[in-house]
Amino acid sequence: MKKTLYAAVLFLTIGIAATSCTKEDKPKTKTETPAKTTLINKVTVDTGKIFNTGSWEFGQKFYASKNGNLTKLGCKMASKGNFRVSLWNFATTNLIVATTINVTDTLNFVYNNIAATPITANTRYVISINNTDGGINKPYYKYYKKPGLGDIAYPFSTGSITYESGLYSSSTLSVFPTSAGTDGFWGIPDMQFEYEE
């Protein structure tokens, strides 16, 4: 009887220990939405204004400090409509993935799920948005840092993402933006970045 009880206790102890180790050894998935977090934190930018000055493809050049995946693309726009958000390879200017976001809420970010898209640490990418919907340019947000309402301090990091500069091109269609600028955080395109810790 003692041997059976001892064996049962030993079996339970080993089972609990093995289960505990398995749970602790699993990597944890972290999720970041860097543009949204940048606006919430109000460190790099703290003031937003609405503009409607033409048709633009604008966004930011960035890199991640970790390998991971983009699982959503999104935006915050100052007007309702359908806006194309794109992810580009900065070195080749090739389009990696894009989606059209149906914005019905102009005060909050709206996201679409995308197929998991690998992001390689320290590789440069561009995330951009076109403010044209149905051939009509729509109002968009531009965020600044007070008091000058001018240039912001690129590069800056939000979580695992470092934004190196703003990029833009005048265009009614989604194109790779080629002109660099530091006079604001434009758009605003965003992504959901997931990585394991």
C-alpha cells in the first residue's frame, strides 16, 4: 500500500513539474501598434491638425529591432472613405503587402487583418497611405511637436519600431513615396507587429 501511495505521489509531482516547465518555456507573443502608441504617448508628437492639400502617398521609413510578423495594417484618417495602406521594401521599393481600409470612424485607428508578413530585424521598410478615395483627395492628419509645429525629432523609437523619416509623393494612386521630410507624422498609417519574447 505504501509503495502504491508513494508511486502515485511521485507520478503526480513529476506530472505537475513537467506541465509547469512546459508552460514557462513557451515564448510569449508581444503585440505592438507603433503609430497608435506614438500618438497616445505624446512624447515625440503631441499636436494634431487636419489638412486637405492635395493627393498624397505618405508615411514613414522604419525598421524593427526584432524579427516578427505584421498581422494587421491600419490607419487613422480625418475623413471617412476607403484608403489604401501599403508596406514596401525600402531598398528595392517593391510592394510587400497592401490592404484597403474602410474608415467609418475618424477619431480612432481602424485595422484590417492581413496574412502574417515577416519583418526582419534592422531591415528598412516603408509603411504608407494614400489619401485619395474615388479620385477625390480627402482630409488627413498631420502630427507635430509643440511649440514650433514644425520638424519632429526623427529618428525615434516606439517599442520595437524605429521611425527614421517621413516619406511622401504627390499621387492619386498608391506608389512608393520618394521624398523625405521631417515636418510631421503624416497619414496616419499603422501596423500590428507581433514577435516572440
